[in-house]
Amino acid sequence: SEPVLAAAERFRYEPVSMLLGCAGLLLATYDYTFAAVMLASVAIEVQPIALLVVVPVATLCLIRRPRLRTVLLILAGGCTAAAYLLALHPEFLHPAHLLVAARRGYPAPLGQLSYFLLPRHWLEMLLPVIALILVLRRGKDFFREQLWLLISCAALLVAALLFKHTNADYIVFLYPWLLLVLFVALKTLRGRAIALALCCLYFLPQYALAAWLNRGQGYRAADIRQVRSMLDATAVRLGRPPEDLKILGNYSLWFAHPHNFHAGFTNTSAAAGMDVYLCYAGDLPGLSQPKSIINCDRLMRSVPHLRLDSTASVRGNILSLYVHETTAAPAAVNPSTESQ
């Protein structure tokens, strides 16, 4: 419940990618191979880690129809999505972009599965295991009927172990397959209505509690316009077009300046190359403190030579805008000339 809830209540990209991935899974179960792989692959444009979904969708299509035509349809769907992605982002083919991607290295795997190390998530891990046991106990015939689903889940887990991301929020991409196994297992129970009711009694109150604790939090359209005005005013003072400024800030503020906004952490090497930095004076209230919220004290320790340009109160929290000292300053303006 927590990954799904977190994706729904925060400014993150996973909901759209998850929707496209679920559509690909649904189409794969109806043997629409080309459309299934294409939709799952298009989700990568919204969130690159959605590549995690393409693997089990393609595996599912191949298991259900193991023939050469299926392989060709998978390749056609993937190539169509790749052409779409390159049309939107031709810079991916630039040698400099490829070199930067190669230098990023390969972070430690198993990042998504670290989500299950927290005790409050153990029941969520236990339910799919119980579901798998129930499927196996129904006998060989039932097992053979569901073999396509189990192999697809296995492909998803292998991809989750190997892919290069350590963000526990990406566990949400595993949930469509885990829930599908759970629903298949529920069909084998005589008291499945009671089992489903117990699951709802456990999960749904968490949604209500999180919604209550986080009420009034998050950015609204007026807040985004306020931050955009701050950035535009800074661009005017620097004598530069707003779209040329390289900005580092919380991913939630991307909407205020989508031209050249870098959502990230202060401990990354890219942080030192920005022109403008958005940070908060302290930790934000709420159910949890997102790691991507940039704190001004940590920012100043990580990136030297910053000067405060402006501040504003956004949702009751002080948002500060810092400019790097190497950023070009505006040329001197003659007041008499300006008045004319």
C-alpha cells in the first residue's frame, strides 16, 4: 500500500509510468504483443526505471505465444517506442550525452528490494509469498495454467535485482505483478471474500491516516507561479534569459522552470555546475521527510561560493534562492538611459 500511496500523493513520475506498464500487462494477457511492448516501452520516457516493466511484459508475451512472429512483434514494438523516444530526445544520440551516462557508473543493485527491510513492510512481502504457496498447492494442472504469470514475475524480480537504481520508491513497479499473483491465489480460496476484506482492513486505514497527516501539504498552482516569479526576477537581475539558467532544486519544483531544471541531491557532482539553487531553511513538516528536499545548510556545505539572492514563504516554509558566484552578473545600466 505504501508504494502506491506514495506515488499518488507526491510529485513523482511513477504514476504515469505505472499506468502505461499496467496497460502493457493487460494487453499482454490478451496477446496484443506489439501494443503491449510499445506501451510498456513508452513509459521509459516518463521514468527511465520503467524499463523494469518492459522485461516481464516481453517475457509474458513470449511465454504465451512462443513463436518467431512473437519475437518479431516484440522487436517491432520496442523499435517503435525507441523511435518515439529519440524523436522527443535526439540529444540521447550525442556523444557527449553517452559519455556522461557511461561515467555515472553502476550503483549497487537490490536498491528497490531494500524497501522490504523495514518491519512495517514485512506483511506486504509475506502476502505474495503466501499467494505463491497457495498456487503451488493447487496441483500440477493449476500450476501449469499459471506458469506464464510465475515466469513473468521471475523475470521482473531478476530485472529488479540487476537494474541500476537504489530508490525504494521504484518498488511500485513490482506491485502489478505481485497483486496479480495475489488475486490468482484468492480465486483458490473458499473464504476469499473474508481474506480480501482482511487485506482491505489492513491497507485502507493507512491511506486515510496518510491523507490526514499530509493534509495541506504539497504545492499548488499558486505556489508554482510564486517560485517561477522568483526565478524570472533572478534572471532579470543576472541579465540572462530565464530558460538559460541551470537550476538545482527539489523535483516537486520542476514545474516552475521545466526548461533547464535539475532535480537532485547536493552530494552529486552535477550540483557544482548549476547557476541557481533552491533550498529550504529547515526540514519540512509532514508524514516523512523526502530525501530529495534540499536543505540550505547541507547545500552550503556541499557547494561553496554561493550568495543568497532572494527568499519567499512557500506553504509556510522559507524557500531560499542562491546564485553561484561564477554566474554572470548583469552589466551596469545607466539609469538615465533606462528611463528613456
